[in-house]
Amino acid sequence: MEERISDILNKIGYPSDLRQLSEKQLPDVCEALRRFIIDQVSVHPGHFASSLGAVELTVALHYVYNTPDDRLVWDVGHQAYAHKILTGRREQFHTLRQKDGLRGFPFPAESEYDTFSAGHASNSISAALGMAVANNLSGSDRKVVAIIGDASISGGLAFEGLNNASSQPNDLLIVLNDNMMAIDKNVGALYHYLTHITTSQQYNLLRYKAYNTLKKHKLVSDKFRRAVLRFSNAVKSLFSRRQNIFEGLDIRYFGPVDGHDVLKLVRILRKIKDMKGPKMLHVCTIKGKGFAPAEDQATIWHAPGRFNPETGERIKEDTTGMPPKFQDVFGHTMVELAKLDERVVGITPAMPTGCSMNIMMEQFPERTFDVGIAEEHAVTFSGGLAKEGRLPFCNIYSSFMQRAIDEVIHDVALMNLHVVFCLDRAGLVGADGPTHHGAFDLAFFRVIPNMIVASPINEHWLRRLMFTAATQVEGPMMIRYPRGRGSLVDWRCPLEAVPVGKGYCLREGNGDTAVLTLGPIGMEAAKAIEQTGMDVAHYDMVYCKPLDEQLLDEVFARYKHVITVEDGVRNGGFGSAVLEYANASGYEGEITRLGLPDEFVEQGTCKELYRLCGIDAESIARTITRGV
């Protein structure tokens, strides 16, 4: 038994090999995949619990559908590790999330089996619907399946896709991978019966014959078809004592079914595969399935880092004497601000633990709001809170904030509402790669009227800027800070306001060169200056908008060469702001801008990526030396 399971993956290079196996071998394939994922991710960390929960579903989909010709569109990609292993990437799986290795998410450039980019949540239904409609227009019988989780389907884009799914001819299948609720045992037998009936060939043949008969007598119209579908769904709702939104949107609904019974999944998928029109298959799974610690604490095991696959013991980093993470400083400072001002409220879109808003949530649950995967809503909700006199701190990962720029402009900045945007994971984030790098926030926030844009060099300045935003600002303000640890072990300091739009000198210089930095990347620049041993000035500008023009005038008057450094795109960012002011003020010296290039930066460790982009200490030192 053990040997059979361990060897079976060696027979599968691609899904075509999987489809050569008998159905009775599929449970062994699932067991082998689960063991492989546990062994690999324990050593090469990545997203864990979600992929374990989707093993049987992945096997069933590749077994029934003719991939890659048939399209599987994954949502987010946290659940797609088994998919990668089955599609020719098992031997490279140990390179997961490493520089030049496999991406942590599906991406078309990596494999033809990855049909669409899947780094941000809620896009699968819209993308898959576009593919399905395109196939219909070309007369292709290619099948398209969107696989989306119960958290991702709460996102606004998913609802937009669902709303549009029945508006034009398509045969899209949407698989809802629901790992938050179990099948109700009291009505489970009835649900199994209804699923069997509504997916059976006899039932659907009867429906098809009835439809053709009515069509022959010219009794069928789109309006009539929708009425029949609603009546059919109403009958199902009557017997099951449940209703759901999908039926109201003219999407045929099947389920819920056990997502860990691979043989049943195969049978159901075969029965609904060729059905016409948009369909929803509701599959219930367990996050972390097959690994008890992950089943018990799915949130912790979402991305657990290294661990012992035998005991489940996580191999934790020894943080003794280390600075805290910026996110934790944010969380604790939120509590202090909330105690000082009852107007303060916290908002996060589904990331309370990731951004440490959970620290405030524990002490002020009635003033902390997790709105789910809904960044646009988070911003406009914050605007509504501010309009009625509250002081919202809206914490969103920098790359996820990209979804909500219209709301920032229209629903906050246009009315000059007092909302504080705290952008976690700003700059390069490492192994999550280009879908998660917070590269663009400085460029798009600084062009918004009424917006103040700032970034702290360390934990003390994060606290000061948060306090300043709460006490000295009347309109919107954005504070960005990176993923990971800061530089100060003794991070607590008094909450005190700092002047808006004012930078300061970190190091006087009597040479011809000055370095201007924004945010924690200034620590790399400080190392670089020390390495050169040259008499170079260093200024922390603190604010990208408004710029400290008085300080810039002094710099331009004293130094012939100015170097700007930022952990964000060069085009349109902090360096561009300095360059624009230099041009307007007639500065005749040389300005060198260091930052991220005009391309999507791949994955790797932050140290590797800083070097790649020329913003690590050694690269900055070389730029200084060349300039001098």
C-alpha cells in the first residue's frame, strides 16, 4: 500500500497521464499529492492549508476535463499547488517562490496549463466568462471552469462576473470551493438525492426533450427559459429548505457536495460537463485536509513557514533581541490612538491578522471592521465613516489598494474626507512576487489632490506619522511601510506630532553629493554612505507630498549631485517629484533616481531583489562613488 502510493506520482508527468489511470486509483493519487505537498512545503515554505484542501478537486478536474485545451481558471492560486504538481512541474516544485523558480501562483508564462494570472482574489469568474464567451463566438466546444473560494467570492469583482454570467450564451462552470461550512447532516441525504437527480443523464435528457418540444411549437423565448429555470430552482429550494443567490442570477446550481470524495466529484463533473448554460457546483472542503494541525488552525497554517512534517511543530525564527514587524507596531499604535480618541476606528479588507489590526480588534471589537475581500468597499465605507465624524484608519496591502484607486479619488479625496490610509507591504515583498510587490503606490497617490503621502524610516517615525495623521491633518493621508521588521528593538516612543511636509537631515556633508531617501530604504542608503567613507549628505524627506521645498532649495544650493532612493517605481514616484521641483526651480546639477525599473520585478528574497533593482547598500554605494 505504502509503496503503491509513493510510486504513483512518478507515473504522472502531465494530466494526460493522470487520465490513463483507472478511477479506483484516484484516491491513491490524492494521498500521494497530499504527502508530496506536506513534505515539500515543510522545507520550501509557501501557502499550505488551502492547497491541501483542494487536492481531490484538482485531481477530479484534470481527470474529467481535457486540459490544457479545456481551461481551468484558478482564483488567487493559494489552492493550486496540486495543479502545478500534476502539470509538469513536480521536479521543479522545490524551487517554489524562489528567485528564478516556480511562482507561488498560476501564471501563463510559466505553463500553458496556467490559463490566467491568479495572484489577487476574485478575478476568476470574470476571466473565465470572457474565455467561455470567446469560445462560443468562435464555435469552439472547449470547456471553461472557474475555481473560486468562499472568501474570494465575496469580492466585488466576483459579484460583477456572476451578475453578467447569464447575459450571453456560454457554458461556464463555476466551482465554489467552500471550506468554511460543512454539509448539514440533517438534510445531507436529501441534498445527495437532489444532486444525483439534477446531474443525472435521465433528468437532463428529460429537460432537453421538453425544451425542444416547446421550442418546436415556438413556445420558447429567453424570458420563458429564465422563467422555467427559476421555477426549477424554486422547486429545489422548496425541498431543500434553502435558497441561494446563484439561482436568482439564472445560474444552475448543484450541491453542496463533499469535496474530498474524489470519485463522487468525478461522477458529478462528468454529468454536468456538457450541460448548456452557466452552472455552479458548490463543493465543501476542509482547509488543511489530511494534516491535523492545519485542519485545527487553518489561519496559522495558511502560510506557516518551515515545519516538521511528522510532528507538525513549526520551526520558528528566534526573534530574541530583534526589532518588531512594522505591522505589529501599527497594531499596537492603533490601540493607543483608539484610547486617546473615541473617533478612531479600524478598517481592513480580510487581513486583520496580516496587518495586525487584530490587536485593536481584541480590545475594541465594536470599533474595528473586517469587511472581507472588498478593497473598494473598504475605502468608500471609510469615507462614509469619516463623513459622519469618525476617524478611520483604513489598512490595505499596497498591491491590493490598486483595486480601489477610483474610490480613493471619488469617495475620499474629492470631498477632502479625513481618512488615514495605512499601506502595509509597500515596496518589494519578496517571495510572493510581482502580483504582491507594493511598487506603484507612491506614483498613484501623489497625483491625487488633497492627499498627503508619507513614509517612515523606522518604527518611531511610523508612530509619529500615525499620531500626526490623527491630530494634525483634516483631509486624507497615506502612510506606507514595508513588510517585515524594522530597525529599532526599543520601538516604543512618545506619541508626538511632526510637521506636515517637513524632512530633516540625517547626516551633514561637505562634499558635492547629497542622498535623499523616503521610507525605510533610507537605512540601506545610510549603510551605503558608511561603506564609501565619503563626505556625503543624507536627508530623510519623510513626505513625498507635500515635498519639503525649503529643504530642497537648501540641498540644490549646496550640492551638485543629488541621488534619490525609493522602494517603489522610479517613474512617477518620489524621485520624479524631486526632479519636477528641480526643473521648476532651475536646478542645474545632476539628479540620479534609484528605484524599481519600468518592469514587473520577479520573486526572490528582498535582499536579492534590492540588489537586482540597484537599491541595496552596495548598489547605492557604487552610484555614490560614480557620481563623486
